[in-house]
Amino acid sequence: MGTALVYDEEMTKYKLLWVDPACKIEVPERLTASYEALVRSGLSGRCVSVPARQASDAEILLVHSEEYLEAVKKTPYMTLEDLKEFTLQYGDVYFHPNIYHCAKLAAGSVLQLVDSIMTGKVRNGIALVRPPGHHSMRGAANGFCVFNNVAIAARYAKQKYGVKRVLIVDWDIHHGQGVQYCFEDDPSVLYFSWHRYEHQKFWPHLRESDYDSVGKGSGAGFNINVPWNKVGMENSDYLSVFCHVLLPAAYEFCPDLVLVCAGFDSAIGDPEGEMCATPDIFAHLTHLLMNLAGGKLCAALEGGYNLTSLAQSVCQTVQTLLGDPLPRLANLRSPCISALESLQCARSAHRQYWSFLKHAANPPLPEISTKPIKLAKEEEEPAETAEEESSGEAKVWPEPPQRSCPPVCSASVLPDDVAGADGLKRLSTSGALQPRLVNKLKNHFTKAADDGDAVATISRLHTLMEKMLTNEIGNGLALVPDVAAATMCFAQDLASDLVDRVLVVCVGNATGLNYVTTDGRALVVHISGEDGEERKSKYYIPVRLKQGCGDTSGFLQAVLGLLLPLGYEYDPGLVLLGRMPESGVGDGMWQQLIGLLRGFAKGHTLVLMQANEEACMGPTASALLGHPAAPLQELGAPFPQDGDALERLRERLQADWKMLQTTGRMDCSDPSMLGTMLNARDS
Ligand code: SS9
Ligand code: ZN
């Protein structure tokens, strides 16, 4: 199942016809630059091209008032003077004789995308549209937006396809207040937005863009705002908000459809956002959303005003939708203090609504964030000096590296009597194992090392791993006679021979894993249901779930709040996933785990399973091939003791792992805050 691309050159055919510094950045080239980059890189040719269409009146009226629609309908017939005059009643927007036509196409394009996805024609897709939508309101144009494309699409999907829950992720750097207003009392639409805010000093200067606007009435809890109070936010800041707020809420919400307000003014080089996240971050943001809603993800272009940054970011997004391996995000720094404060505020405001926050520590909020500031009218938009104006664009950053698919996506190493899994290439030959390795193996397989079969299996696995690291093979699956021993053997000796850092994820009960490493060549995260081995180093992280790995909410919380941020900070060159016998983890959760782990090490994951767990091969193979994981059913709260233990563990580990931080407070009297104090980036 493919990826849809909706694009129509017609949407480049309007522009600003007078002088207006606030609007001059919204140019037709935004669309052509994005599209041409997709063509040049060969990505557009790999997408299913879906034609745009105009949204009907009835569709526009799903969100907008009749009066407003009628008023906009007149704009094609207006003189230049009339258009200017008409424009004046709204903020930061311009009209043009052709913009009504384009606005209908923009909204209709997103509806076409929803249709293609909901009817199963494609898995996911993107609509490259102008004008953007997320600022426009029921009765008003605003911020370059005429009709609220994504809000219309959400209502349309609910009405036409009976979709029960829609998640809207707005990663544009401006607050989509139009979307917020549209759904603030609606519990069926979860709206998430992060945005440049600077304590209300940044456009659109709204009190209701702050973290404490959580929704109204039965919609309370279903509006999540993360305001950025400083510029210069980086990849780590964005990722921590995904790991510690958006993703846990999104999984708990369990959407049937994900809509993305895909604005790329949140990327480096953008003159509006002035943030420092690199275009490859969008590969990861996209990837992290791709296993929700059975993969039904629909992205619609919003902002993005640096043409270079915009085009690169669009390409990263589309390439991820197509399923290509993700780029590694090297040298992630700590989230900055201001970002951590925003994170803390958002988590605190939502504590009462989401069970994943039930057990989170709740220290007092940073002071500045608790009192709304007063805006002096004249101070509102300080005139930018020429120097300031170019500061965003003066930024340079390297072009994102090429992302190439290995010739073989997935391979397997299986006992001869086990039938292969669909889509997995079976590896049956291998190079001879070096005697040095055979000797090492003896440490792990005291009996089996003499056994020709065991050595053959191990040497095939070694070959598989080598081929992953030379990018001949993407990922792999192996059935082994003793999965605990094999995981140890690979983590301790074989993998670390081939690669600098290996992330070892061990699911289910096993012993001996704490001996794997202390030198950082392996990071072991062991999720199990039993107490036992103590932590010996920062590189062995036992995660105990009293309810066992079968408790999906507890397990998921460990994966999103611990494993993901740890993985991003560690940046492994290879992932080893060992599934211990009778781990109890359900198929859906298992697939989600594999799907999420694909974001590390350019997708190089080796899954080890016990020989008699063949039943799990199908779901594993499917996830390794990149098929969307089955959606998890409604998640309850994690078992209270487990939820609590996970939060305490995360707090303890913050001293060693800065991506685990979720508070910005600096309280010297509280020893649990030491991690934050030592690690946070200072702006
Ligand atoms: C220019 C101010 C522009 C409006 C921005 C709308 C972006 C929509 N200095 N303000 S994504
Ligand atoms: Zn924007």
C-alpha cells in the first residue's frame, strides 16, 4: 500500500499584489520548490499521484459560517482596492482574485487524501497546498489561511467514514488557533500543537495558546498546547515533547485517523520560527506517528518560509511516508531548560485527563509560566531590524544525508524444518566463523558450542549482522534454540565486534543480562515481569512490570517514556531485540515495539526469538517489513504500582540520560533534581 501525493500547480497561481511586510514571505515558490525537490529526488515518482479537487460549499460549511463563505466568494470579482480593503478586516493575510479558487482546491486536496486513505487506495499521504489552513476560523481568514483545510478534513472523515477519533498533530511553528477553536469542546478530536510563544510576545499573541488551554466541557483534556518560550529549539526539544507528551497521549487516545498540520516553519533557517531543528527531524516525527491508527496518516502542508529548509523537510517527510529507512540523529544534545519548563507545564496541565500522567511527579511549576503577562499594545510587534530579519536565513546546516533502501529489506535465519515467513529472504549460507569467534561462543553455549547446528546458526546470524552493517540487508529475524544465551552472546561479543553501539532490548524474563556491558558499547534495556538483577552501570536498565509484559499500558509507557528517549540519546548503530520465551507481550504491542525501533540505527534491527515461538513469526515479519502495526485497543491506566515504578525509575535515570528529563525546575534541595541540574542545555 502506497503513499499518495496531491499537488496541483494551480495553487501557485495567486500572490501578494501590494506591499505588506507581514505577508511577503508567503510566496508561490513555496509550493514549486517543495514539489520540484520531490521530483528531483525521485520521490514524487514513487508516490501515487492523486488529483486535487475543489471542496464543495457543503464541505467548507462543515467548519465555516455561511456569511464568511459568501464574503470570500465575492473576492474573485473585486478590484485591487476592494481586495485590500477586504483584507484589512483580518490579521496577517492577503487576498487575490484567484485565492478563493486555490483555497477550495487546498481544502479539496486534503479531502481527496482522506478519501484515498479511508478507502484503502493508499496507506498514507501528503497534500502540498496553498493557502495553508490552520489559522483560519469559522468566520475569519487569518495568518495566510482562508479555509481551515485540516479542520474540514477532520469533520469530513467523521461524517463520511464514521471515524470515531481523529488526532491532529500541528507541528507548524505557529499556533493553529483556528483548529483549536473548532474542536475545543469536542472529545472526538485530539488537537496537539507546539508553537513559538515567548510568553505571548509572538504572533498571534493569544492567551489561549498557552499550555493551560486544555479544552472545554467534554473536550477538556483533548487540546494540548506546548508553547515554546524561547527560539532556537533543537531536535532533542522536539523529540522530548513527542516522547513525554504527544505519543503517550496519542496512544491512549487511540485515533482512527491521524491528520498532520505539516508546517515546516519549525525547521532551521525559517525566518518566522527561528528554531534550530534540522530537516531530518521530520523523518522521525513522521515515523513516530506512522503506527497510530493502523498507519492512516494524512499530512497537509501549512507553513514553511525558507525555501531550502522547506524543500528538504518535505522530502524527509515523504521519504518516511514511503517507508525508507530513517536517518540517524547523531549528537542529540540535552533538551534546554526552557523546553523542559514547557514540557513540565503541559504535563502538569494534563495530569488530570490522561492516565499516563497519573503517577508523574508534579513539582511546582516554574514561576514565569504561571502568571500570564500583560502585553502593552505598542510593544506587540517590535519592528525588526534588517539584521534580525535575516538572522533566520543566515543559518547554515548540512544537507540531510541520502537515505537508501538496502537491496534486501528483511531476512531470516531459521532452523531447516521451519517454513520461511512471507517477504523475508532466508539466509542459509554463511562465511566460515573465525576461530576467535567460535572460542567466544563457547562462553555462552557451554554445551551447544560443540554442536555443529548451533555454530552454523550463530555464524549465519553473524553474516546477517555484517550484511546489515554494510546495508545489504535492512533487518532480520532469527529463531534460536536458546534466545537468552543468544542475546547475551550477540550483545556481549558479536555485535560489539562489528559496531560501536548496540541497543539491546530484551523483552521477558531472563537472567545474566546485567553482565553484558559496562563500557557503553551496548545499552541493555530489559523489560520483564520479575525482580532480580541489580543495576550495575548506566548501560544496564532493568524495567520491572509487576503485571508482566502482558500489561499493554505499562509496557507502552515503558517504551514511549523510557526506551524511545534512551534510544535517541544513545544513537545505536544496531538494534538487537530479544524476545524471551513466554514473555506475555501481545502481538499488537510487539509490532508497535518493532515499528518504533525501526527509527534507530537506520532500521537495522535483528530480532531473536525462541525456536518454539514460531507463532509469532508472522506478526514479527510484517512489522519488520514496515507494515503498520495493528492498532492497540483502548488502553486503561497502567497497573498503579507499575506506573509509579516507571516514573520513579525515569527520575532516577535522569542523572545519566538527559532525554528522560521532564522538568525544568532547578530545586537544589531536592536530590532527585540533580539530573536536571547537571544535564539541561542552557538555551
Ligand atoms: C511576519 C509576521 C507574519 C503571520 C504568520 C502566519 C504563518 C502561518 N513577520 N505573521 S503558518
Ligand atoms: Zn506557521
